[in-house]
Amino acid sequence: MDGLAPGRHASTSTPRSAAGVIALLAVLGLLLAGCSDSGGDGDGGSGTPTTGSAAGSGPFFGECGGVSTAEVSQIVDTQGLTNVTNNSSGCEWVTSDDQLGPQFSFNWYRGSPIGRERATEQLSRESTTDLTIDGHSGFIASSPGICEIGIAFGADFFEWSVSYGVTASGEFDRTTEQVCDATKKLSTTTIERAK
């Protein structure tokens, strides 16, 4: 309703409005389909393309990628971490309730293409390059203050994200190299502990 005079209402029969609603519903449907977990043994002809490996064929990474809150705190050199998200697909640690400070997260994507995640990172980060850790391929993406690493295991992948936020003066208190070193240590630990 942008651009309407006060007290005026947009016509509900405008084809452009209907097309916008249909487009919005289509996008929401795609997002929900991309995030859903069928949980079944097979979906019989869902038309979902395969990547050559069955979803869930990768290793089990354990709770929070096999890394405890104390270990995350030590690796990222940040005290006072609180685990605010802990479920079967990921964990997140923060230092404050408003989540404006440092944030560290682990996410496990089963049956999701790592290429799509990498493409998203290429659009939002200053640098995205290939990376191999202990023989496992993936990517590393970074911008000042944040570094993310995704590592593929067949049709699955995990991603660690390390963000220290900014200081009160608006500066980053860690170099990109320091942020990415911590992200590499977390990723290496997860790979070493995979079952």
C-alpha cells in the first residue's frame, strides 16, 4: 500500500497484487520444502535430484559437532558463552541475551547441497575459497569479523560460523585471520570426532 493517500485502500482485485501474493506463496513453499525433513525411509518419486550419495549417509557429528561449550569457549578465546540453541541439527553460543556480541554456531545439513550454501556465502562475504581439512573438501568464507567453514560428507555437510561482533567503538577486535583460525580449529575438531 505504499504511495496511497491516507484513508485510501488498494483494490483487492488488482492482478499485480494477486501475482505478488502468488509469487510470495511460491517462494514460501520453496523455502519450506528446502528446510523440511521427510524423516521417512524414502519418498517414492518426489523428484528431488540426488547427488550420488544418499542423504544422511555421512558420519554422525555428535551433539554440537562433538564440541562442548567449554571447548568452544577455549578455542574462540571468549568467556561467558551460553548455549542458546541445541538441537539435532545445530547449536549456537552467545555472550549476551540481545545476541549483539560474539556468536558462534555449528549446523549440520543432511541431504542438502553444499554448493547452494557456498553460493550464498559468495554473495554475502568478501572472500570465498575452496578448503580441505583432513582430506574433506568444502569452502571457507569470510568478511571482517566473521568466518564460516562448510565441509561436505557425501550428500551431507556441516558448517561452523564464528563472529566476534564489533566493539563499542565500531571496530573489529580480531583480524580475519584470527577469526578463521578459530573456525578451522572448530571444524577440525568436529571432523576428528565424527563417528
